[in-house]
Amino acid sequence: MAYLTEHGAKRIRKRVNVSKRQLKLVLERGKPINVYSGSFRRYLDRIRINSKGSVYLLVYGNNIYIFSYNNALITVLNIPGKYSKYKAREE
């Protein structure tokens, strides 16, 4: 199960306004970056490369969730408007 870093908790409250239960859905239904291509994939790769340490990204809803490999949520970013067509469908 995922857990929150202090920074991750602040960002999830500020940017997403959801409960911690949402993390379970993100881990179950979030789309990894390897399912995307084109400019959105390059954008996600830049985020991953510029992040400190080893991280993985999941796209869920209109947000990009950045996790460490021990499932700690580091931060949440909103998908920029120009990439809104790549928004992951919430199933």
C-alpha cells in the first residue's frame, strides 16, 4: 500500500483535494507512462528524469502522481491544458 511523504500530503490536499483513500485507486487504475506516446510521453519522461532519485509516474484523472519505488507519494502535478486529451479515463 502507498503512503504519503509530508510533501506529498500537502500536494494532494492542495492540488487534488481528495482523501488518502484515493491513493489506492491511483495505484490500481493509474496508467504508467509507457502507455503514452508522442509529446505527452516526452513531457512525462522529462518529469521523471528531472525528479530526484528513482521514481515512477502514474497518470490518473487529470493528474500525474509521482511515487518513489517504495510506494511513497512524493508529489502530484496537474496535467497541462495542452495535454488534456491524454487525460487517463477513470474507470
